[in-house]
Amino acid sequence: MKRNLVKLVAALSVVLMLFTGCSAGDSTVGSKTAARVDEGTLKAIVEGEEYVIVDTRNDEEYNGWVIDESIPQGHIKGAVSFSQSWLEGLSAEEQQKLLDETGITKDKKVLLYSNYGEESASLVEKLAGLGYEEVLNIALSDISKNPNLSAAVEFEHMKNYQMFVYPQWVKDLVDGKNPDAYDGRDYIIIDTNYQTFEEYKKGHIPTAIYADTCEVECPPLWNLVSPETFKEFFKKTGITKDTLVILTSDEPMASGRLAAAFMYAGVEDVRMLNGGNQAWRQAGLEMETGENKWVEGEDFGAGIPVHPEYNIDMEEAREILADPNGRLVAVVCWDEYTGENNGGYSYFDEKGRIPGSVFGYGGVDAYHSEDFLDIDWTMRSYTEMEKIWAEWDINPENRSAFFCATGWRGALAFFETYAIGWENVSVFDGGFYEWSRNSENTIATGDPRVEYNKDRENSELKYLNSVGGH
């Protein structure tokens, strides 16, 4: 059996690590060559197809937060995000599956990087142990210090990266510090979910106040509440259009639901804790118990809704379906989309999708959103999301409305695309539940791509120019 073993020297320069296998009986456990990489070589790597480029740092730096002033903002253009910590506790088979799903396959050469090379070195060892034979490990600090190397690499970041905050940022805020991208305004941290007040009292982020999702949605369709009800809620909570609202939860869909609702109403600065309460715990930060109470306020400061365009109704959904540039995006599991089941909803039985809608990914059922999450419960990298959406011809330039059955998953997708910088996005609040209640509306099932291949003239979506989109 061949096995690649590696021992790394503590070098912070741009170093090429080439690993070659050796048999168990060999006196050496691996071979290693080191060479500096000039700007021409680096430029060829980042612009070519031989290497998969892997950013091994945390989400905040990948997205665009500047944690170290000496390191360029964002990530190398085209890099995928993958933390070595994700492999901990997994079997070799599970590790390989996770790597493959991220595009880090053994048929590719691998370029790893971190701020100073040390963080990515541990992943070099793990990849070698799995049989990867050629890995390049570089330090961003070396690139930033070398004008020629800097000129060879392009960096990019999420346009509105500040909308996804991270645990230390929130802690600094609570501790009275002045973290980056904070302008000193009043703020409120909201812990939200559906009927989890008792769980909230057992442990939550310091100063966080509980708000049930029922504050912003109501039966029978679970659409957003009326402008008057929003006004009453904001008075009760003291939230105004100028309040910084930070949302956290044990369920990212719940945070997304309130975030989209507040943006629709007119709160100007709404953010989500990336990874929610789980990220706070994983960072080793203390929780507090008991209940924090609202402090009643006065006027919200604007007519509600300030942004009605963020939340569309059924007639507007039909307009999007008729628009060649429109995308009505079903943020659901595949079995929901094709009509194999209804996602597990208990209060309706209809199965299928809105005809003409495109698949936007979701999770295993109506109550999970794994397709949007990494293994550590933080949001999947925005570049990966854009890539999988593009497979269904869902792109930044489209007029896109996201929906599920009652808004939670659609709202999460809306918030993420808005943070990425997509300019024409909304939530179809009524979603499939409202659509299926109207007897005049038809429902589609099956894989539309199969139907398209059977009959290009009469396919459900008439896919026109895409392999799987509208």
C-alpha cells in the first residue's frame, strides 16, 4: 500500500511542496523539494486549469473582512474556501468525499494558501495522507511584501461582506469596542427561531433578546405581517430604521427570515452572525442565561415598507415567469422540486413546483438548509453558491425572486444574494404554499431537464439558452 507522509519545515516563504509516494518498506517516508515561485509561475498557476486554488482561512477573511492589515482583502480570485478543521473527526472516506464535493480532487494539482503559510501547512499534511501528490503551499504575507507577486494575483471579495459578521466582531461590539464596519449607532442582537423561547433562556449571546419568527409572519399562509403590525412590533422593541440589527439563531433559515423581513420594512443595517449560536460556542465564547427584555421606543422613522420590492406577491411572481430575464428560484430540496414529496410539511399535501421555476437548492427537506452551509454550520462560500446557481442559469444580472413554501429558505437565499451584491433580488413570500392553494394554478413535477430533452418545443420551461435554467 502506498501512503504519502509529510513533515513540514517551519518556513513562511512561498514554498512548493511536491509529495511522492513510497512503499511502507522504504527508509524515507516522503520526498520534498522546495523552490521559490516567481511572478510568472504564480500568474500561470492562478490563470490556468491545472491547479485548484484553496483558501484555508476562516470565512470572514475569505469574504472580505480585514483581520490583518498586512494581508490583502478578500481571497485570490477563483479560490475555493476549505478549512483544514473540517476534516477533523472524519474517516478517510468522508474526508475525500468532502474534498471532492468542494472540487479538490486528486486529478488536480493543489495550491493552498493562508496568511502566513502555517495555517495551510496542516492541510498539506492531510492531503498528502490521502494520496495527493502535488501540493503548493503559499503565504499571502509573502505576496503582499513582493510587488511583482502582488501584480500576478487578483483578489476579490463579497461586495457587502459586512452583512455576515463573525463571533469576535460581535463580542467586541458587546464589550464596547469599535469593530470594523461599525459606525457607533444603537444596536440590538436578536436571537430568533420558532417557539424556542425556553431554549433561549438556557443560553444565548450576551445582551441578545429573543424574537419569535411569528412576530413577522402569520397564518394562514405564513406571509409577512401587515405594515401596521410591523409598526407595533418596532415600537415594542425600540427598533428604528437606524438601528443596527444583528440576527443569530440555532437555525440560519430563521435568521434569514427576520433579516429579509426587516430589510423589507426599512431597517437600514441588518446583519447575520455567520454560523449563528453554534459559531459563538465553537469560538469558546461565554453564553448568558435568563431573559433580556425589550425597551419600548417611539416612531420607526419611516413609512413601512420602505422596500416593497424586496417582497413580491403572486402576480409579480407570474411577471417574473414571463420575463426572459426573470428567474423564479425554488429554494427547496430536490425531491420537493420534482414532486417526490412535499418536503415534510404537515399542513399541506400538494407536491411539486411552480411551473417555470428553476432549482435553487435547499437541503434534505423543508426544515434544513444544508446546501447553503458548510460542515461547521457557517454559510457555504458565496463563490460556490454562485457556481451551483449558474448551473441552473441563475446569475447576478437576472431579476431573481427566491421562494420555498412559506418563506424561510427563500429569505435566506435573498439575504445571501443581496450580500454578494446582486441588485435585483426579492422573496416570493407566498411561495409554493400560496401557489398550490389557488385552483387556477398548475403544478409541475419531474425533472424539467428530462422533459426538455424529450421535447424541446413543448418542454415545461422552454429552456431557450441554458442547460438547466429558465
